Amino acid sequence: MTIKKEFENGILTIYPEGKIDTSTAPEAEIELKDDVAAARKLVIDLTDLEYLSSAGLRLLLRLNKTMAAKDGMIVKNVNDSIMEIIEITGFTSILQIEE
Amino acid sequence: MPKITLPAEIDNIETATDFINGILDEADCSMKAQVQLDIALDEMMSNVARYAYTSNVGDVTVSIEILDDPRRAVLTLTDEGIPYDPLQKEDPDITLSAEERKIGGLGIYIVKKSMDDMSYAFEDGKNIVTIIKNI
């Protein structure tokens, strides 16, 4: 998994590629820590993400909690199989998802 | 039945995933079912890696078989760790808000909801989790 990042006017946009699962979620969290702390708002673009497992969902939940104290977090460009995981786990009511 | 036995460690999940994907590719499994099976394997094998063995690291055996009528993949994880039935795990309350949400139990819940069948047996000192997905 790799994560491209853009930082502009306090808005951090990240583009994770590949898979966020048990093996890759911890490194993703470390990779994002400093940038997320500095960001006012977080945009997660999932265009190039193949899938996320519960470890990925837990990461999204923690990021969402961190950003809730600031200007929030948006998840966008979610593919069908990822959307299904988000739906069956009830995360649709927690995450702000944009087309 | 094709199978692979590895030390039950997080770092070996990728090897096990490559193994099942090889079989699923040959079986012309749909991309969606394959992704769901990969996620299920990640959830189940990470549980074994974290909780099955308390002192030294034991093995986990992953086997996969393709059956017909209906065409389905039967994925089995076997370990010799402490007896643990994942089906007894209480489902998370998915109606709670982010603040109230507990972090545990989500993985097994995803497996239960995305697979067509899931069963558990404890035989000859081994935990055997079998999940079935129509492909």
C-alpha cells in the first residue's frame, strides 16, 4: 500500500492505493500521523483503493474521531465492494461519504 | 484439497492471501467474491495470529476447495491454539454513533455478513473455522 498526499490551505487530501488490511493499517496510521495532526480538514479519496478490512475501518474511525474536533473528514470515490463493507458495518451513518 | 501451513503471524497473511487468490483465479471467481474472501481471510487469520497462541507461535493451516452446485469456495482455517469459537462473539451494535462505537468484534461481523456460511468445530485439539462463499 502507498499513500499519496496533498496539503493545501489546511486541507489534507490522501489517496491510499492497494489494500488497507491488518498488515498495512498500522504503517498507514504512522505514515499519516503528523500530517493529520497538522490538518484542519481531511479528505480521503479511495479511487485507487482495492479494499479495506476491519483494520482499515478502525483506522477510518480513529481518523474520523481526530478530525471531528476540527473541520471534519470526507471520504470520496468509494468503489462498490468497499461501499458494501461500509454499509454492512453501519459505517455509512458515521462517515461523511461523497460521490 | 490445496492447503498451506504457515506460522500464525500477521506478516504471513499476505502469503496465505496469494495462495487462495491463485486458486480463485483458476476457478474464474468473480472479483467481488475474491475481494470478500481476501478480507475474510485477513480477519480470521489476524484473529489466530493475535489470540490463538499464548506462549510460542504455532501454525495455521489455510485450505481452499472449489465445489459445484452452487459453485462455491470453501475456505478453512485450522489452528492448534486455545479453543475459540468466533461465532459466539457478540455482534457489534452497528447503530451506535462514532463516539459510542467499540472497536472490537467488527472483523468477525464482516465475515458473517459477507460470506454465505460460517461454521466452527473443535476437533482433536484443533480449532476449525469453515467459511463458504458462492462464487
